[in-house]
Amino acid sequence: MMRNVRLELARTPDFPEGSSAHGYEFTAPLHPDGTLDEEAWKAERQACKVRRFWAGDEDEHGRLVHARNKSWAFHYDGTDSDHDEPIFRFDRHRFVEGEYVSITEHDGVQRTFRVIRVR
């Protein structure tokens, strides 16, 4: 079933309380336990959109992609794959409220995000 997931920046040295102004919203098919449904993604990949929001920057829009090396990433419109943001163990995460996900961002830094909402 397709779900909309909101991730917000977890605690960091710069944001000791985390930040609701920094994060991602994406759409992906999830199993009832909150894990990614890869077979459904294959059929619905065009619907698997992402929006990166970051205070002070314009929103970036793109899609969830499955890379050649079997990893998952966010790919943004108008960029090449060198700018993709890999998601650590995306296929093993449970996207349920309160869980955490690590994403390597454009600057090469891996940051942790908290699952805030799944609809």
C-alpha cells in the first residue's frame, strides 16, 4: 500500500533538539509492518516521489530509486546520479513513527532522521 512518510532531522550537534524545518517527505509502498514493498515499488516507481525541505534552501523534488548496487537513494530532478542521496539499509527499515533512518546527503555527511508521520 502506498504511504506518505515524513522524516525530520534527529538530534545533531547543530540541532540538539532535532529540527522540524529539515527533512524529507516521500511516497513509497510499504508492507503492513512498515517495511518497503520492493515488488510494489517496481510497479509504482513513478509514484514514489520525494521532497527534501531544508530551512533556508529551496525544496528539492525527485523520486525514490533503486541503484545498480542494490542500494536505495533519493534522486532529484535535473541532477545526475552523482548527486543521489543514499539511504542506509532502506530496504530493512521499518517506517513507523518514532523509528530512525540514516541518509547520506549532498555534502557527503550521513545524518539521522526520525520518522514523524506515516499516512
